[in-house]
Amino acid sequence: MSASAITAITRRMTAAALAAGALVGAVSVSASADDHLGRHHHWPHPSAVEISDVQADSPGWDDGSNRSLNAEWVEVTNTSRRRISLEGWTLRNADGDRYRFGDLLLAGGSTVRIHTGFGRDTSQDVYQDRRHYIWDNRSDRATLHDDEGSLIDTTAWGRSHR
């Protein structure tokens, strides 16, 4: 093998190693940014359904009104292309308060928002019909289980994420 061929191979290998290092660095930055925001996700096994966002502290004063209660929510997203039935699935907080999904088909690529207060359920918004706040503004954990009780996803904020 000629010296120029060896040099070309060495350059390709170096470029591949640098690209791999950049990819690992980008993933690390993304993970640390998530921790910096005070939220931590844990996926026990691959699932097409995940907790995608949480608004634990409703904007403005926590006055206990239905409007304020419904501004406290958790979003669950189906990242696949196929519909998934959430019937019998549960969403829990760190204290064990539980919301059980009714007959809900979550379309592929769509999100459902689970509000704390009262309202009319649709394919995009469901309501726990509670008169009190569920999610702690400073520290809590949202956990999603399927209809067989398997842990699907969890996200936490504040001291609960450590």
C-alpha cells in the first residue's frame, strides 16, 4: 500500500472519529440541558408513548379556580405512526394520586394534554375532574403506566429528579 493511500485512510478514520465525538458531545449537551431545566426523564424500555411536557405551576396565582386548575397539565405524546389505545393507562404524581385514562385512542404523532380541573374530554384534552392541584410546583414526579401496570415513562422536577 502506498504512503498516499495510508494517509487517505488515516484522514478518513480521523474524520469518522471526530464526527462520532461531536455526536456524543451533542447528546451530552442535550442531556445536561434537560437537567439544567430541572426535569429528568427516565425511559425504562422503548415505547412510542412518552410524557412530553409538564406545566406543574399554572400561570398567575394558584387561586383554586377551574381555569387555574386546568392550566396545570401533563402532555403525553405518541411518537409512532400508529394509533395507540390509552384505555386503562394511568398517570401518577409522587404522592400516588392517580388519573386513569378512559377510552382514548391517541393518533400517531399526536399529543393529549391531561388537565387537573373539570372539562369536556376530547382527543387532544382530557380532564381529571379534580377540585385541588395535583402537581407540586417546586418538586414532583409524573409517572405513566400502561394498562398492564408496566412503567412507560417518568419525568421529575425539583428535588424529585435526583
